[in-house]
Amino acid sequence: MKKILTTTDNQILGPFNTVVQNDVGYVCDNVVYQTNITGDVTVSEVADDYETPQQIAGYNAEQKVKRAEAYKEETDPMYFQAQRGDITEQEWLDAVDAIKERYPYKV
């Protein structure tokens, strides 16, 4: 299990393998978090694959860029083909869904 530190204002400092409290604050994977900087802190155990909200937001931002590139290259031309009747609208929608599956967002 990993441990996370959460400040009283709900800022998550991250998932850590080790968390030790000392007289200065907390030592987390050899990084010192001073209590006078972060405020009161609580320690919780979480699953090993836990990701912070910031990590999830960063991942989703990367996926958004990848999706936009794929839409531009793959499905934007298909949209116009569907408008002209060269392909079905469902073929275009299926291609859009395939991109979403290829570059999923995390919740």
C-alpha cells in the first residue's frame, strides 16, 4: 500500500512508498514536508496504483492533445465524406469512438 499526505485544505502532496513523521514534519520517500509550510497533515493508505488528481489531470491533458491530433488526421476528413454521402454517418461516429477508446480519459 502507498501512503498519501493530505493537508487541511485538501491538497494532496502525493502517493509515497514511505512516510515517516519527525519533529520537522514528514519525510516522504526522502522528501521533507515541513508542517509549518503545509499546515496540518493527515496520512492515509491507498492502493499501489493510486494517482493524485494532478497526475490524472496531466494524463487527461496529454490524451486530449492526442485525441485532437487523431481527430484532425482521421475523422475530420471522414466527417466531410459523411456530409457528401461518400460514407455513412455511422462509419464516421465509429471512427470517433475508436479514437476515444485509443486515448481514454481517467476519472
